[in-house]
Amino acid sequence: MKLNLQTQWTQIQEHLKRNRKKNMFVSIASMNSNNEPTVTPIGSLFLNNDGTGFYFEKFASKLGKNAAFNKKICVLSVNNGKWFWLKSLFKGRFDSFPGIKLYGELGEKREATEKEKRAMQRRVRGAKGLKGHDYLWKEMSQIREITFTEAEAINLARMTRNLQ
């Protein structure tokens, strides 16, 4: 089911925000130079208020390499919360979308602004002081911009009919 990026962007942002608390990452699909698909888990995706977003490209080297051949991507965010699914199965319907796909194009890699760096550090502040925190998130300085062109809600027949 197609979603309108302009009128439903806030709903899309809320969906990704809720799912990040459960999943901690989204999956981004891209195509390599041989037109083979690859999927990259990204925990640092941020959505701006204007239908764009960005992620920190510290570990996601394949996405950047693939952008040289094909800039198109698909972001998948699925609510995999056990209670969400159990409650929905019991009711016979979902009260919110079980998943959303965002289609877009990768932009240029650039230095993150101080505001973007602070947003990333706020996201991972719960792990501050742990050994792995510094290994993973201390040196987050490069981002890649994304411009989204389409959005689609996951359609699961009768279970999502009420969400149209």
C-alpha cells in the first residue's frame, strides 16, 4: 500500500522511531556492481522533517561502494515486537503498520555537523561507559544523505485492511 511522503511523513517517522526502540536497526537494500542485491543493517538512520534522512557510514562501507554504481536503495523497518504481533493476531488486525519500506537515493558522503553528531550520541547514550560504546560509536564523523522518493506500508491482507 503506497503512502504519501508529504502527508504521511510524520506517521512514517513515528513508525521508525517506535521500531528503533525494539529492533535497534533498519535494513537497507542496495545493488552492487554485478546487480546483485545486498542488505545492510543500519542502526544510525535518522529521518529529517523534509522527506530526507542520513546515516553514519562508519561500518556501512558496501552501501557507499554500491552508490557508485546504483544510488537507489530500499529501507525496511519492521515492528518485530512480540506483544505487537500477539495482540494483533488475537484481534485479527494490526492497529499500526507492521512494516514500512522507504525507497530513495543515496546522496554524497560528507562530514557530519555537530548537531548530527550530538543526535547520534543521544541515541547511544545508554551504552556510554561500556567498553563496546567507544569501539562502535566514539568516532562517528561521516554521514551519507538520503532523499526518499516513495513509501510503502507492508500489506498483510485482512490484517492491515483497516489501515488504508
